[in-house]
Amino acid sequence: MKEKKILLIVNPVSGTLGSKDAMFEALKVFCAADWTVTAALTQKRGHAIELAEGAAAAGFDAVVCCGGDGTLNETLTGLMISEMRTGRNMPLGYIPCGSTNDFAATLGISSDPAQAARDIVASPGVSLDAGRFAKDHWFSYIASFGAFTQASWSAPQDLKNVVGHMAYIIEGLKDMSSLKPYRVKVWADGFSCTGDYVFGCVSNTRSIGGIVKLREGDIGLDDGLFELLLVKYPLTTTDISNIITGIFSSDFTSDAFELVKTTRARFEFEEELYWSLDGEKVKGAKNVEVTNITKAVTLLK
């Protein structure tokens, strides 16, 4: 175990960060490994971006974030901004304490802070792809638009803290009466389509919202490829049934879906939409391009 100077970014209002004892145990793990820890609590939205972006210049060897998918997104964004500017790939550790933790579920990261810390200390680092959204936004595992996307940022934090990813479903059900199609043209590697869709995403994960599961053998997290998933607007009860069956069986072969692998995807909409990047709200333009940056992240896990 090499001695390191690490920046620990903590979101104090994150879903399951109620146990201060558990966080203290994680700190003891780092200290036992002779890692010098500087802890910073996020104070506002976007604060983790600022902290992570300045980590390299401040002389840190690695950054560890403790929070949910949103905290991870901000930390990753700050590190990628720094990497684009300096060329330095700063290792990233993640202690999941959010309400859904999709990224952690995909990677098998422990939900116990002390165990996650032990894994971080022992890890040689693994490479993962990152997603670039337009020119100045990043995501670790998903960029999505359409139905229920709003729920990822509008569900109250106290509700998410209590019921976890079910909060997204509860919040999303409020939108059923206003379910609408989004007219979009999509281009990807060797693929193009035009149609009305209720949901679309570009992802690098096996779990979306704790509900949608992509088959593990089909997903590579460092292969330079995204999974582009589009859900067509249902016109009949059979269409709705096919969507529900496909989602819960992880079978996206019916006509209700488009699922392809691609290094990038370009979207052309008739209106500007809000997207969710790892659960964080971002306004996209009518024309949006999403790009896979291969093995851009060195993850300690």
C-alpha cells in the first residue's frame, strides 16, 4: 500500500449518510494505510466539481467521494475538466451513500463505508469509460431524457433517503397523465432512426434507476462503447405491455425498443429538453452529441 495524500469529498445530506460511526470507520481505514486525508463537505450544488477540479493543483494523489450518484457525477466532472486541461488522470474512489447508487451496483462497490474504503486502499485501479455530453458536461454512467427523467432530480431528498429508488418511481408516476412523445432524429455508429419516443438514454451501466437491467454479459465498462436505448411512444395497450415486459425481463428485442452499441450518439430534437446526467439536471440544446471517452477514469475499487 503506497502512502497517498487524498481529498475526501463528502456530501453531508446524501441518502444513507446517517451513520457517522460508519464514516469514522472508513477514515480509520485510510489512516491505517498511512494515507493523509483532507476532508471537504460540499456546501452547494456544483461544489464537488470545484473541489475535484482543483485537487491536482493542490498536490493530492487521489480523490475519494462519499455520496450518491449526483456527488459522483460532480466529482467526475471536476476530474475530467482537470484532466482535459493538464493531461493528468487523477484516480477516483467512491464510497456510495446515496439513495439508489446505480454505478456502485454495477461495479459491485460495497455499501458499507469501511469495506468500500478497504477496497479503495487495496485497489491497483481499474480503467472505465466516461461520457461527454455536449462540450462541457460529463457523466459516469448515464445520460437520459424523457419519461421519469425529471423524477431523478425532483424527488424530495428526504423521500429518497427513506425509500431509495422507489422515490423515483413514486415521483415518476405523477407524470403518467402527461406522458408525451418526443420527436427525435438519432445517429449512432452504423445506425440512424427518426421517431416518437418516451424515453432515451446513452449509458455505460448494467442498472438504470435500480429497475432497468441490461444483461451483464452484454455490457463492457471499458470497451469504448455506450448502449443507446430508445423506448418508442406506445400507441396501444399491447405497446404498453411490451414495454413493461421488456423492462422487467431485460429483453429489449421487441419493436417497442431500439438498443444499439455505439461510440457516440447525436440527437436532433424539435425542442430543447432537460436531460439527466447521473441524476443531475442539465438543459440540452436541440442538437446534442454524446461521446464515449475510452478508459478516461482510473477507479479505485
